[in-house]
Amino acid sequence: MTMTINAILPPIIEAIPIVLGWYARRSDQGWVKDKSLRLYSTKTTQIYKYMDLYSGPAYVIHFKYSALLNSTYVTMLYGLGMPILFPIAALQYFIFWATERYQMAYTYQMPPALDDMLTKNTVQLLSYSPVLFLFNGLWMISNKQIFNSWVNQVPDTTSIMQTDHTIASIFDRLQPSTPMLLISFAFTIIIIMRVFFYDKLTKWGFTLTKAEIVVDEDLPNFF
């Protein structure tokens, strides 16, 4: 339910400043009906107040990234147990994309000149979401009560049913979670090597180097 609400929420949230801005501008124009006269009708006495009133809301990109990270991590964490999260997340991405394209074209102010560091950090954070999918998914599909109908009887309703679902039970025998277990171990090794031994791997030629190659293209002067 929370993911569904988050999916349909972006147009609603973005519509609020549009409506408020429209109301403020029409109030400033004195609710003049003639469209040609609106362009010259204003109660503001300073150019900066006029620009703030008619330029639209600012583009806060960090809130956009946080919303995408939230939906992605929730989907990857619980998606294997609740596969309905994947189409909901896809719907949220589409609604978010369509809303942002419209807002950038017609509503927002021109975004500030930023470098690509925020985008790169977001992509790097997104690259760790499969870790949650693998390990929490491994825990879900290794549950004996789901796949093996393993149910411990209880003498009465006041007793707590034991699930026999522990870390040790994952390694009991070959079961549906075994392929994911092997992939989880491999992925963990890759993450450790990438985080702690990246320089060594680069030195040995196993990664793409971060060094920028400066090439003299022998181009004529631009002017």
C-alpha cells in the first residue's frame, strides 16, 4: 500500500506548487479576465519580487534522488517475497519520469549548474541494492514453512510456534535457496574486492582505470 501511494504521489505533490503559484499570480494580476491585459497587470513594485512570483518553483534534485532510492531499496528488499512490488516500482518510475519531464519543460526554474557527483553517488548507492535482494531473498525462500510445508505443532494457542528457520538451516541440504546462496557469496566477494581492493585490482588490470587520458586532437582555434 505504501509503495502504491508513493507511485501515484509525485503528480499530486507537483500539482500543489502549480496551483498555489497560479493562484498567487492571478491574485497579483487582480483577476483580470482579458488575457492580453494580464501581461501588464501586477501589484509588485520590485523586479525581484516579480521574478520570484512568476518564475515557478525551484528544482530540488536531491529530493528526487531520495524518492528513487527509497522505492528501489524497498522493492529489492521485499520484492522476492512480494513480487507485486516490481510492477508497482516500474509504474512509479514511469509516473516519476513523465511528471519530471513535464515539470522541467513548463514549471520549474532553470536548475542550478551542478556537476555529476550527485548522480554518480546515487548510481553507486543503487548498485548495492542487489545485495539486499540476494540476502533477504535467500532468507525468504529458505523458509521451510513456505516450500516444504514444515509446520511444528503447538499444544495450545498460547504457545509460540517454532519455525526452525535459522541461519544454520540455510546450509542444511540442497534446497530452492541454494543457487541464491552461491550467488550471494560470489556477490559479497565482488563487493569486498571493489570496496577494499580497488587500487590493487586497477594495478593488476582487472578494472577500468579512473585516470583521464588527455588527447591532443590538433583542432584549430574555436574562434
